[in-house]
Amino acid sequence: MARNLLKYGSRLFTSSDDTGVMKHVEDSHKPDGRSFDVKPVLAVVEQIFDLTAPASITTRIVPAAEDVTDVSTGVDALDSLGCTIHKIACEITCRCSGNGDGHETTMVLLKGPLSHYEWDAKAVLVLAAFAMTYGEFWLTSQLHAVNNPLAKSVAVLKQLPELLEHVDTLKPRFDALNNLFAELLALTRCIIEFSDMPKDYISMDTPTLKTAQAYIPTAVYWIVKSVITSSSQVIGLICMGHEYLASASEAWELSNLAHKVKNIHDHLRNLLKKCLDLIDEKRQEESYHLLERTFQTPHLDNMRLLRLMFPSQDDCPLILRDPSKKVNIDVLHRKMVVLLISELQIKQEELSFLEKIYRDTHGHGYVPAYELVWVPIVDHVVPQSSITKPGAIKLTSDEDKVLLALAAKMPWYTTYPHPHHNSAFVRYIKKEWHFVKNKPILVVLDAQGKLANRNALYMVYIWATVAFPFYSSREETLWKAETWKFELVVGYLDNKLSRSISEGKLVCLYGGESIDWIRYFTKEMEKIMKAASINVEMVYVGKNHPNFPVKKNIEAIKKEKLSGTWDFDTIWLFWTRLESMMHSKLQSDRSTETDQILQEVITLLTYGNSNYGWAMVSKGSLEMVKAEGKVLINLLDNFDSWKDKIGTDGFDKAFQSGLVPLQSADHCVRLVLPSTSPVHKVSCPECRKIMERYLLFQCCDTQDDSRGSEEDAAATAVAGLPTAAATQAATLPSTVPAQVVAASPPSAGVVTAQATAASPAGAATFPPTIPAQATVVSPPSAGVVAAQATDASPAGAGQFVADLFAKSQPPRP
């Protein structure tokens, strides 16, 4: 008998995957409509295997009842299932106790008690049959270990005392057995998922699904066959006792079976993922069109729309600071809802400004009443593991921590947990509301859910609380009342400065990044003021997208008492307001050819993008004179030529007259906007021609310990930069592909490139500190990219220019 049991498993690996064998397996499938809910039964099976894991065998500890989940719910109603499982278990026990054949026994079960069930039910029933026998075996063993009299008597009949004496030797065997059943359970769950696929979203004629359905019989065959092999080994332990322990081939056989089952599962899981992707895609398309229709349909209130945007099983998709305190969506019922949509890397300056606006307008008698809701967005989208729900955006644990940390600081609601945002809604946000990376938007919905403003953030930056209720119609009304004047430029940022203008005092706003230029300009202005016996209130306003050097400039100006200056946050808001004016005008289809405000704003923004200086002198609201750094230095150096006009015309007009002979038709205007900016066409403020577009690659390593924000680090690629503050930039024509590599060692210093209008293909000028290791790779289709080195270039620079020029040439015919 021992010889028969030992040989029983060795005949399992026959040509069972042969086409003829699988034909018999498929022919045995004769479903007659018998069905049951397989999931509760499988849950019981899984729990049995969890409770008979190797740890419980070696420790012989019976888990307390309160530590075990009750999985019996849903199984009691299956009247005839227990009898079926018992019959299958008896058939397996009987055949595994004799000189049977694995394939033959498998086919007997498939043609007999399993034949009338679907494939997923076959797998669950045969696993349940083994789990029942296996569970009884270990239930007796565990109770015997705690001296249960009945268990001890049954154990004697099963020869368990002798078996338990070799429990340490048995552990590798049962490890292999439990590993096998972990794979069998995973494969069975995968088969069940195929059975649960919604037929409305995927056709049975779909090639991927057809392939999977054709492979499932093979998977079920190996599940049944693995159960029979496992039963044979367990029965061998009972019948042979310690004599059966000496052979290592049984554990090896179980491991090989586990490997084969895993391969089958991996193949089916891959097919399942493809099917789920197809289902998810169709569901998202359906959800997207439903959102479109809902936004286009008038409603009495906003609840239907809000539930579509933020689906939640408990109708509580919101939190207020604390994630443990969920908030029902009813708090938004019939209220104006403002959606702050952003990525997790939202700037602290933006949050601080919005928080002030929120606190000034929320709950202070402003009508209509409104609520602000933060909708965090991430890029990666994955389908739900459950096919009964549409795809969702899932966060990593680190992203979840960042989200909750930000939400805890916000006085308004946050949508959480994040998977509430299905990918259809995110797609709608990006397509219909033009949300792009690193650019928050403020979407306004009225009390009925109708879109009132696709992005109110621009008008909020421009007019602050005056912009309430943030509707597009309000934005149009405010612009109609505006003209180009000093009060519009400064706005609500500096009331003292605005009063000075209203009193007719001279005011000078100036900016730039070079502290040397700032020192020269302010000292020369001081000399002129003394010579002319006048007073000009000077205020430093930094540059667009202020950085660490601007912060250092503020400190130097204060320490050296060069002039007045705004703090960093006010400077940031000043330039953000100007950019908001430009975007607000351009999204209303305004043109620089006809709109004076847009012309002047773009001029200031081009000044703000310069690393040198600029200044604007004003006396009164409408009298503003401005110029860029080099022209200003020439003007101050030639003070004698226009100083006599100060007494008769006033400083501002004399200043303007002095600029006239210095003005030239030659100009180089640069407007730098984020790559995500929706602006694609801008007229030059000087000559009104359409400005050329270029690609700018820039890296700034500021070594700013006090202001090293995570969002700036995330937005800036830093590689091999100097330890001191440095900026590396390369500007190329927009027609040049992005295959640009700049390898600059720490000793290289500053690397910049500026394209000029003189070269149709684009030109780049590199300063003498350019290292020989820097390369620009441009394919022939990109055109010629020329490079120019100065006389002071080190030895390596000349070779770099030659190499660059050679690499950028089109191939010879």
C-alpha cells in the first residue's frame, strides 16, 4: 500500500495539457443551470486554510473565537451544497486511498458531481471538499493538543499521536501544501472575476475575453488535479504515519504544482487586467458623457452634479481638516460651490492668499453663501481591483500624507479619500476646464450646479474680495470699469503707495535680479534727487517668478538702505497679479493690438523676465514712464542733457524726454511663461508683431535653506550644479525637439543660451564659462543650431562650439 501511495503522485505529470485531454475536459462541461454564490463558500475555505497554516501546526494553539471572523453568513441558505461537497470529498478520499491515477480521478470528478456546475463553481466545490477533510484532520490535531477527550479518542483511531511527535519534520511538507493552496485560491478568485464581468461593458466576442474563456478549463483541471495530489499526501500521512515522512519527493511535487498553478494564474491575471482595462475605459467614457450631459442640463439644485463628481457609498466624500470626521455632501446643498483644483504641490503663497480671501468673504454677509472645496489631483490612474466600480486615482502612502497635511491647514473642505475622484471627472477637469500641471484653477458653480466661471483665480488675484461672487459676468463688469493707471498696477498691495500717487507725489517702482545694477541705479537716482531737490519714493519689486537672489536683494536693500522694498510674498503677488491680468484678458480673446492694458501688462512682464533691471516712474494715476535697465543707465549717465527740464516740465516729463533720443527700433523682448500656460500667441509690446516661441530649459540651484520648498524642488531638475547659487538655462527654437542634454560639472558656473531673431534656425550664445562637456543633440529635421563663443572662452569652449555645430548639421546627400 505504501508503494501505491508513493507512486500515486508521480503519475500526475502526464500529458494532461495535450489537446486531446483538454477536449475531454471541455466535453465534461454540461451545466444545467445549477448555481450558488461562490464567494461566501470560498471565504469559508480561505479561513480554513488560514487556521491550518504552519504556525498553528507547530505551536498547537487554537485561536480564540473572538479572534476569528465569522464567514458563515450567506452559506446557510444553500440547502443541498453540503451534501454535494461531502460526496466530492468521499470520492476523493476513496480513490486516493487506493491505487488510483491522478488524471483518471480528476476526470471522474469533472464528469460526475462537478459536471453540471459552471467553471468557477467547480473550482470552489473541489476546494471546499478538500478544506472540509483537511480542516477535520487539523481540528482533531489541535483539540488533541489541548487534551480534549473526544479528540484524543478520534486521534488514536487516526494514529495522530505518533504523527504529532514528528511535527517539526512535517513542517516543510505543510509549508509546501499551504503555498500550493495559496496559489489555488488566487487562481480561483481570478476565475470568479471573469465570471463576474459585467456583460454590458464587455462582449463575449472580445478577443482577450475569448482567449481567457478558452483557457479557464485548463485552469480548473489543474485545480482539481492539485487537490487530488494534496489529498493523496494527507491520506498517506494518516495511513503510513512516520514511515511516510522519510520521502522528500512529495514536498518537491507540491512545489512543482504550485509553480505550474502560479504560471496559469499569471497568464489569466494578465488577460484579466486587459479585460478590466477595456471595461474601465468603457465605464469612464460613459461616466464622462454623463458628466457632460449633466452639466448641460438645468437643475433645481446642485446635488445630482456633486454626487457625480464626488461619488461616495456613504454620501460623505468631504473632510474638514480631520480625515476621521467625514462630512456629508449635503453641506453644499443649494450653495455656490467654489472648487480649488490643484496638484499636491500647491505653493504656500497661493494657499496663504486664498485663505485670506476665504476668511474675508465666507460667512460675513456675502451673498450668495458659498463653500470652498479643495479637489487634489494626481497624474497616475489605475483601474479598480474590483470590476464593479469605475477606475479611480489612487495615492501612494507618501502622497496621502502630503494631502492630509495640506488639508489640515485649510479652513475649507477637502474631498477625501482621494479615490472618490474617478478618472472620468479628472478627464473632464482637464479637457473642459483646461486644468494643467502646476497651475491651480478656481472653478465656480452656482447654487444649481451651473458653471459660473471656469477659472476665477485670475480675477481673485487681480481684485481680491472685490471679485466676489467670482462669476465671469462679474469679471467682465470689473474690466469695463478699469483703465491703465497706477492703481491697477499696485492694486491692494500697498495702500501707502497708492495714497502717494493720489497726492501727486513721485513714485518709482523698479526691479531686477542683479544687485550690482540695483546699487548703481539707486545711488545714481539719489544723486539726481539731491541735484534736482526732489523726492522720489522708490520701491523694489523684484522680478517675475521671484527666486532666492530676489530674497537676498531684499535683505541687501534693507541693510544698505538703498530704497524701499516689498517683502517676498508681496513681490510674488505683484507679478502673479500681472500674469493674471494677462491671462484674464487673453482668455477673453483680447488682443495686444487693441487693448492698452494688455499691451502695458505684457511690457512689464517682459521687464520682469530680465535678469537686469527696469524702472517705472509715475506722478499721478495716468502719468507712467518706464524703461529697461540698459536704457535707464544711459539715461542716468546723461543726466546733464535733461536736468534743466525738471524745473519747467517736472521730473516725470523730463525723465520721459530724456528717454526719447535713447530709444531705438532694435529691441529684444522676452516673455517667459510656464510650459503649462494656455497662452500660445502674444504680440510684441514694442512692434506689435507676433512673438516667436522658444523652448526654455532652466535649472536653478539656490541653496536656500530658509525657503527650500518641496514644490520648487519637484519642479526643478537639479543635476551636477555648483554648490553656490547658480542658474543654468538653454533657449532653443520651438521647432527644435527636446533632445537637449546639458552635462555641466559643478565647476562650470553659469550656462545660458539666448535665441536671437537674427538666425532663422535659432542661435545660441554661450558665455565663456561654458564647459566642453556640454552638448546639444539636434536631429537633422530640427535645422541648424549655431553656437557662438566669446574671446574669453577657455580652451574647451572652442571645441564645444565646433562639436555643437558639426552635430547640428544635416547629413550630406
